[in-house]
Amino acid sequence: EEQTGNQNSPQKEQCSANDEKKTTGLIRWTTWLGYADAIGGWPILVVFFGIFAVTQASLLLTIVEIGKWSERPAQDQDSPRWLGVIVGCTGTVIFLSFFRATLSFSLLVRASDRLHSHLLRAVMGAKIEFFDCNPVGRILNRFSADTGTTDEVLPLTVFDFLVGCFMALGAVFTAIVTLPFVLIALPPLIWKFWRLRQVFVSTTRELKRLEGISRSPCFAMMSESIDGIATIRSNGLSEYCRNKFEEFHDAHTRAFFSF
């Protein structure tokens, strides 16, 4: 028995070392590079960001042309030349906007599919020791909620962020061209915005991580209860398991609504 205990002790220590822990601090660059590689690599990223830049540039050009058109005399505003320019610029912006959205979601959803396939291959090729040290709930959490986030939430978040980012850059560029003295107020505004971003992002990032790891015990408790339902009922532990599940669910709910 002592020999068996000594043989199992290294495995227990290794399993305890594999306990799910909450990562702290900034997201590592390797994570961003891995997601960029899943999108298609640097050539695809150049085209991806280029579409956003061209769309924003066409929008600014349309605003400029409409401004010129509004300054023309009334008899010139109805001329075929100006109507063609306005209609052409507007149609170009609409076409590029649709093309930008279609390309963005196509690439981002494809990246999610590649990440899921990579995760599935890694789990299917894992050793038995991996399944001994990681409960079923933790694995289900990765394949359900976390994968759902990369499929549904992340593409929309990335698209909205890039649209807002290029719109802000376009607004700053327009302000600098029309009113150059805006450059005097720009550095303190950027510094203040960066400070606010650090406070907000650091808080929401840790809350999202806490929400993610507090979800795994719920899946684990549910799967273990279903597998051992006969033992739980025969020993009269239904109330205990229900209270335990409610504790896990309350912990996850607190983190979920805090985010």
C-alpha cells in the first residue's frame, strides 16, 4: 500500500499543478500572434486592414465632395456632373462598407473554425493523463462557452473596434487638416484617454477571466451529478449536491453580472 501510495503521489502532485488558475496581467503577444495566424497570416492582415483604410478614406472623400457640392450655386447643384460625383461617391462607400463587413466576418469566423479544429485535435491526441488531471467540466467549458465567445462575440467585437478606431483616426486627421492648432490639445487628450483605458480594460479583463474560470465548476458538477445520480440518491445527498451546485452557480453569476 505504501508503494502504491508513493507511485500515485507524483501523479497527484502533477494533477494539482494542472488546476485551473486565473491568468493575471496583460494578454501576451503570442496570443495575438496566434489569432492573427488563424485569420490567415500577415498577407491577409494587410488586405484586412487595407480594406478598412480604403473605406474610411472613401467616406472622408465623400464628405469633402458633398461639402463642395453644397457650396456651389443652386443652378450648378443640379448639373449631371455633380450628381454623378455624389452618387458615385455614395455608392462606393456603400459597396465598400458591405464588402468590409462581409470580408471581416468571413475571415474572423474562419479563424474561429481553425482555432476550434486545433483545440479538437489537441484534445483528441492528448494522453490519458490529461483526462485524469482535467475534469470533464473544464473541457466542456472550453468547447462550449469559450468556443462560443470566439464564434459569436469576438468577431463582432473586433469589427466594431476596427470601425471605431479608423473613424477616430479619420476624425483626428480631418480636424488636423482643417484646424492645425488642434495638435496643441491632442497630446493631453491622448494621455487622458490612455489612462482611462488602462483603468477600464484592466478591470474588465480580470472580470472576464474570473467569469471564465468560475464557469468550469458548474459544468463539472453537472456532469459528475449525472454520472453518479444513482449513488447520490442512494446516499441521500441530493440536497447537498444541489446546494453545492448553487454555490458554484452563484459565484459564476456574480462574475458574469459584474462584467
